[in-house]
Amino acid sequence: MNLTMVGTGYVGLVTGACFAETGNHVTCLDVDDRKIAMLNRGESPIYEPGLSEMIVRNAEAGRLLFTTDKMEAYRDADAIFICVGTPPGEDGSADLKYVLQVAADIAEAIEALGPGQRPKTVVVKSTVPVGSSHQVRDVIRARTKHPFSIADNPEFLKEGDAINDFMKPDRVVCGVEDDAAAAMMREIYEPFVRQGNPIFIMDVRSAEMVKYASNAMLACKISFINEIANLCEIYGANISSVREGMCADRRIGNQFLYPGLGYGGSCFPKDTQAVVSMGRAAGFDCMLNAAVHEVNQLQRRHFWEKVKRHFDGRLEGATLAFWGVAFKPRTDDIREAPSISLMQFALHDGAKVRAYDPVALEHLEHELPAAACVDDMYQVLDGADALVICTEWNEFRSPDFNEIARRLKSKVVFDGRNLYRRQLLESLGFAYYSVGRLPVGRTNSST
């Protein structure tokens, strides 16, 4: 099948490469000449484990092409997937200008191709507010009388594990208006659900809502466990023990219930605010989702207050070393990353900032030039007054604590991801602060 991905960002690249992997002929379209040139050289503009290899493999096999030529991309496409960004506006609402511009371009191509073409299925894969796919439909209808189908196909990709998520999905959700689109979507996705996971065919508006509801639920779980962790600190309980007891209830489960610095990235912050904005536009107050976002943002400040208390508010001239910049491991994405907030707090309070991350330092240099980037996880500690851990990269899980102690000016660790056992750090003489657990120096029967 001939498929076109419009947009070579995270969703477009992963989707296109995975579709090509199953034998489809995929064309990826983008207006960014630099990005297309990179891809034609076999270089991925984003970091995602396994993606570069998949791109090169399928490009060499002739199944994956990259172009800036719109007519080339649209001419032979059986289905066109819109995968462009929907950045949040100042009020949190999703900006649809890129999506609607693509719709106008598609309409122009359909009109130019004339009446002899096979009707195309236009698939909105960008995360869009409910009703947006119908806006895309209406933009195209206003510019051509030739037939086409519209569909909405939300993505559920975790950065750092996106290829596995796509190749072995929990479910595929497709919103359609006609049988032709339903048949097309089933045919496209059939190779990915042979283990029995479902393809849900539903109306377009419900499919759009599934994406927001899913991300809002996951965001809610993260904010919930962080709020309970903060309460544990106040009352001397241990969030690790509380979590174990709570998550043993099968109705609750254990996914996305890990205390830390809160969520970041390109999805949860944007989508939670978009839900609130959708409610506001309809005269409905989404109080729970608004609170989820507020709790998430406050979690960063709550953790920073631990740093300030340790230094008695005197951070002028102190040096803080940060492990982890990306909002989560196995990605170079620093959008809405808690690390950036904490570094900004540090700089505002007069501290110097150094950072190490396995893959995201280049982005940090552009986002926060005042932070010094160091490409070694131990060298970044040299002479620093404390270590702040923001991302749970595997290489941080079992470090050489003697080396950490030797390089730091003071044996102080602020662990925003609860990577270490409190008893161990205490035995090694560290001042150790984490999330939802008592700091070293305060006693409790459970650690």
C-alpha cells in the first residue's frame, strides 16, 4: 500500500518507518529542507532507540522515501496521515494552523489529480481537540468535489519505547465516517494485531476523545502519587511502602504510580491543558484535569524547596551538578522537562549549574545556555556542592558512590527519582533527599 506521512517529527517518523517495516511503500513529507536532507543521508533528527536503523534499512530497500515535494507525496497515496504539531497556545488550547494548512494542501492535490483518481483516505494522527478532524474534512470539501474519506487515528507511543509500542500495540483506535475508511484502516493495521490485540472502529469524535482521555488519566495517576508522596513526607510515612500496599489492589495496578518530579515531554502537559481548554470552550469546568496540571507544576517547586532548605536559602555561589536533562530516559526530548525547571530555579537563586545527560545535552545548550554541559557523569560532579538527579537513566541506578563522594565538595544528593536506598546512602555518609521518604537524619521504621 502507498502511504504518506505529513510531518517528520516524532510521530510521523516512527509511524512511517514502522509502516515501511511491514512492506508498505511510505513517503514522508516535510517543509523543512534541512530535516529532509538529514533523513536522505540516513540520519534521524530525533533520538529514539532503533529508529535510525529502521529508517536506513527501509530507505535502502526502497520502501521509505523523504521529500519536500507535496505533489510527489500525495499523487499515489492510498492514505495520507497528518502528523504535524499542534502546539499549545497561551490559553492551553491546541493550535490547529499546521493541521488545517495540510488539509488545504491535500485538497489542492486531490483537485489537481482530477476525477480518475482512487479516493484517498485522509487520516488525522496529530493529537487534536474533538471536532478537529471534521474541520479537516470541511476544509478539503470546500476546495474539491472529488471523493475522499476522513479518519482519526490517535497515537499511543511512549518516547523511548515507541517502536515496540507501534509494532505491538495494546490497541489501535480508528475513528471513521464510512465503510471505505474502516476497511482501509483495518487493512493497514492488520499486520500489527496478529497477537489478538483489538482494532477499535468508532466514530471520529470518540476516537479524538480517546487520546485525550488516555493521556489525562495517566497524568492524573502521576500527580496523584506525587501528592500522596508529599503527604507521606509530612506525616513520616514511606511512599515506597505505601505504594506497594496500594498497588497490590488489582483495581489500582502499578503503572504510572511512581513518585518523582512529575511528568514532562510533549504530550501530558499539552494534552492535559487541552482538555481544560476544551471544557472552557464549551462552558464546562474540567476541575480535575486543571488540578492535575497544577499539582504537576508545583511538584517541581516542592522538590526545589528541599534544596533551598538544605542550604538554608543561601545558594549564591553554590554549584549544583545535575544528572539527567531529558524528561524521561531513552529520549533526547527536553520539552517541559522537570530538570529545566529545577535548573532555572537554581540559576535564579544564584547557583551555578552543570549537567550531564547521555543524549540530551545538545538540546540543553540551546534551551538554557547558562547551564554548563559536561559529557561525563562523574566529571560533572567535580567540586559541586550537591548532585541533583532528574532522569532515571539506567547508568545512574548503580553508580560508584565512592567516586561520587570523592568528586563532590559535599556529600549531598537530591534524588528526584528515588533511585537509591536511604539506608545505603546514610551508611556512606551522604545527606540524601528523595520523594515521599524521610531524608537522612530523620528516623522511621521503614526506609
